[in-house]
Amino acid sequence: MGHREDLLDGAVRCIYEKGYGRTTARDIVAASGTNLGSIGYHYGSTEALLNAALEKALEDWGTQLATALLSTNADGLRGLPRFEAYWNSVIASIAAHRPAFLASFDAFVQMEHAPAIRAMISEGMQDARGLWASVFHGVDIATEPQKAFQLGSFYQALISGVLTQWLIDPANAPTGRDLAEALRMIADSL
């Protein structure tokens, strides 16, 4: 691996350990075994490197989540049991990638002053909406954009809330069964 890749991997590790806002150039250099000059040469600035590292961390989690969802054993399941199985997979992914989520929340605070982070997160949410619509309902965003947006937005809102609860208080956060039962109660009350 070259310095560029070493810096990126070191920055990802630092984000996981210290958070986006508390990671310094010196932290990255120590974690990557490179030198301060390498950051400017390869990325232009520490902020650009941290943005690339955050993007990589979130993409890695997105890939892991998509893999978990696509490999969820939901064959033959319909309705609430299928919903529950998928959300159990999502929750397991949250537990396994806790540092990436903490880093993303740290980055949310930074995005008010960093348009590149806002754009990256916005683009990631758009991609996630398409994934949710496809996995849960077989909706293709290219052929049914409005339907994909609506379904994807619902699931994106749900994941944001579930994620927040799991980061703050995992012992009292909802399970897939809790979410499925809540959905049943909501549907029954309409």
C-alpha cells in the first residue's frame, strides 16, 4: 500500500476511535505511519482526508448493510415476519458498526460548516432510499422514482430513529419484533 491508502486507512481508524471532530493531522500520521507532508500532497488538507475517510467508513457500512439485507433469510416470509427479519439484520449491523455511526453523528454536527460533508451525506441518503425501496418492496428507483422515494424515505426515517436509539441506549432500543409489532398496531388503528 502507498501513503495515500495508508493515510485513508489511518484516518478511518482515527474517526472510529476519536470521532471526526477530534481527529487531528498528527493523529492520522501516527495511525498511518506516514508524515504530515503526505496529507497535503495526497489530499490537499486534513479536512479533505477526513471527509474521504468518513465517506469510506459510511460506504463500508452501507455495503455491509446491503449484504446483510440481501442475505437475510426472508424466503417465504411475507408481511410482518419478513419486516421483522430484515430489521433484525439492520439492528445487528448497527451493533457491529457502532464506531462508524458515532463518527457519522459527529460529522452531522460538522456539516453546517462543511458543504462537502452535507453533499456526501445527502447523496448517501438518496442511495439508501433506493436500497430500502428495492430490498423491502422490489421497487426500482429508475422506473418508479416517486414510489421509491416515498418508501425509501419512510425506511430512512425509521433507520435514523432506530440508529439513534441504539447509539444512545442499546439496552432499551427496539428489536425487529418491537418494530414489527408497532407497525401492526399502527396499521390496525388506521
